Amino acid sequence: MKEQFAGFYGPSENEIDEAYKDPKTMFIFDTNILLSLYRCEETTRTQFLDVWRNLKDQVWIPFHVCLEYQRNRLIVIQSARDSLKEVNKNLSNKIDKMFSELNPDTLSRYSNLRDELNNLKSLLKENLNSFVTDKLEVRRSRIDYINSHDELRDIIDELTTGRIGSEPTTETIEAQNKSGLIRYKYRTGPGFADAKSKQDDKFSFNGVNYDAQYSDYYIWMQILKEVKEKNIKKVIYVTNDEKEDFFYKINNKNRGPVESLVTEIKRETNAEIFLMHQIDSFLHHAVKSLDAKIDDSSINELAASAAVGAESVFSGLASDMFSTASGKVELDSFPDFINSIYDESLIQNNETKQLIIYYNQLNSELASVNESIEQLLIESSEKSTIFEKQRMINKSSKYKNQRKLIVSQLNEIKMQLINKRNK
């Protein structure tokens, strides 16, 4: 049975360990892994790049991964810088709000208290300014690759020299668009989970027209082509994509690549071992099997930073902060908010409908993640369980941020539609 249904069987721990140690194993990094290096501490970035250097001759990058990296690099850099700026804004607003909510009757009964509180507020603001200068601005300047030379890209250029797949032709992409349409109809991954959110995202590069909803499929086909041509026996694909078209899940825990991917790569190539690991799992195995030097804190940070970009609802929106301005809605009142501002004509807006659908999907995912966290809290305190709990917490935070981004986007659409209707 195992030979006929190989896609349903995963490798043993010994086989995984051997794959990491085998000098002939091919390691493949997805786009979100490269972009995550712009969202982390300098020490963390350095440690990951050291691991990459040690594996340099075994790492291969699909052409479309490099194309996505180049197209999204500046957007991610700006987003990372903006998120640090938002920390300052959010903290400053918290201080102002805290003091504005003090009971005036209480202050009036103590003659010196108001002045003392004003002094306290000034002191907090001074400390915040020092924190911004010493901690936040330093980090923002380190990734100011928009106004200064991108040294990180130089390193990635060096590490990928001679290790990038060939550029596809127009004929190849057009054929994959057609076959991708059929695959998505039957929910064969990867990529069908992106079909709705990216169906209108099309672009051109070097005379070839691409359809973004098939981006994951393009990458997958390039992987199959390279593995087959180079007769690779063991493949480790590192990605922080978590969607159902990549990973098989039970109780929201990844149990390995979906059957269809394993079946296909074993059918179309001579690969014997195919692993799909998220960046934290990859680094843990690198520490265990390759004696890589990387801290647990760096592993957790890279997992969190990669997760932000992997499932971003809108290109370029990866902010970690959100505060509702005057007149904006609170997340808890989202259903009422929808009912109160959108009549039947407004709800027909396609972008609005897609956002609401995605919001409901995020709610479902968030509930599942929170359930997993509760289960992990009552399980053992082994390191692997603690690590899994941190992963779930990172995912929960990511989904919450995405919901906030949706509400922010809906507020903008609301104002645009209402202004049009009032004209």
C-alpha cells in the first residue's frame, strides 16, 4: 500500500535528520523567507545568513521567488519602517489618553496634584523620546534601504549567484495559467487558496505576463523542473505559507505537506524525500543536525516576522499596530458596523464583499488557533510544546492584525462610497 499511496506517508525522524545532513540535499527558500529578513533584529538576520552561507552550494531559489522578492522588497522595507514608527505614535497616544481620563473632581481636591501629574507626564514623554531615539530610530535607520544602499540585498545577491532557476517563457506561463485553472477547480495545490484574493492581480516582467493567483503554482512547477533535471533525491522546501493548499493540518497544527504535493513530486521526479518546513522548524533542525549556531529567541523572531508577510491581506500592509481614530469603528462591533453603514447598493462593491468574506475566514482561523493555544497550555512543559505554543501565539497575533487591516480598509471604502452617493 505504501508504494501506491506514498503521498500519505511522511518520513521518519531519522530520515529527516539524514536529509539535513546529506550534502546532496537541495534546500529551497520561499519568497516570505527572504522578505522576513527585513523585519527582524540585526543579530537574528546575521545568524540566519550564517546558516545560509554554510548551505550555500545546496540552496536553490526558483526564478519566481526572486521575482516576487524584487517586486515586494521596497514595500516590505517601508512597511517595517512604518510599523516601528507606529510604536512611537501608539505609545504617545496611550500616555495622552491615560492622563486625559483622570477624574477632574479628584484633581480639584488636591491643589498640588495636577502639577505633579503634569510633571509625571512630561517625564514619561521625555523617557519615550529617549526610547524612540535610542531604540526605535536606530532600528529604522538600519533598514532604511529606500534612501540608502540595500546591503542585505547585496548579501542575498551573493548567496544566490548561480543558484537561481531559469526564467520561464511566455508559452510556459500561459500553459501553466490554463493548467492552474483546472488544478484550482479541483483544489489541487499549491495556490488555490490565493485564487480569490489575487484573481485581479496581474503584472508583466521582461515581456512575460503573469497572473498573481498562480504565483505559488509557478514556483511549484519550477521546483519540479529543477528537481527532475538535476535528479535530486532529497528536497527541503522552507516556507512560512500556512494555507491549506500547502500543509495538512490537524487541530491547526501542521502535519507536513498535503498529500497531492508529495504524490506529484514523487511521480514527476526521482525525489525520495520531500520536506516542507516553516522557518522555525528549519532552524531547529539546522541546530540539531548541522550544529548551526542560532538562538531560540532568533528562531521565534524569524517565525513571527515571516508570518506577518506570508498571509498579508494587502500587498505592502504588514503593520503591527492599529488604533482607531475618531469616528472609526472598534473591532468588536464589526458586524454592527457593516449593517449600519452598508445598504444593499453599497454591499455590492466587489472589494467590500471580498474583504468581508476574508474577515469571516480569519475569525474561523483565529478561533481554531486560540483553541490550540488552550490545549497546549494544559499539555507538558517540554521545549517542543513551549515552542509550538509560541508559534500559535504568533499566528493569533498575525490574524488579529489582519482583521484590523481589513476594518481600516473598509473604513476607507465606506468614505469613498458614501462621498460618491452624496454627490
